[in-house]
Amino acid sequence: MSHEIICFLKCHHEKAENIDKDGKIKPDLLIKQIKEHMELTANQEKSILDCLGKVPKINVCEDIKEVYKCLKALKH
């Protein structure tokens, strides 16, 4: 992904309030928003939540990549 796309995604998640003022991802809110668009199995949800719980603070655009690594569970 280009730097511009990565920064767009970070901005999107900030506007959607998936990232708090301290740069921490809000896993429960992100899961809720995902469920508005698709069904998640219990295993997918657990995998995503476990992974998101390990994501460090999101300070710069590149940091958002860690969130998307967690969403790989959606492909299965």
C-alpha cells in the first residue's frame, strides 16, 4: 500500500473513533463496526480481539498496518 493510502486508513480510524486520544486501538468498537457489515465466527472475533490487544500505540501512519495484520482472520 502507498503511504497516502496508509495515512488515509489511519485518518479513517481516527474519525471513526476506533483509536483513542492516546493512540490505542479500541478493539470492541472496531469489532462492532465490522459486524455491521459482515458476520464473524466466534473464532474470527477471538483471533482479531487477541491480536488487536497486542497492537502498540498508533502514532504515525505506518502504525496502522498492525491493525490490518489483525484483520487477516477475516479472509478465512
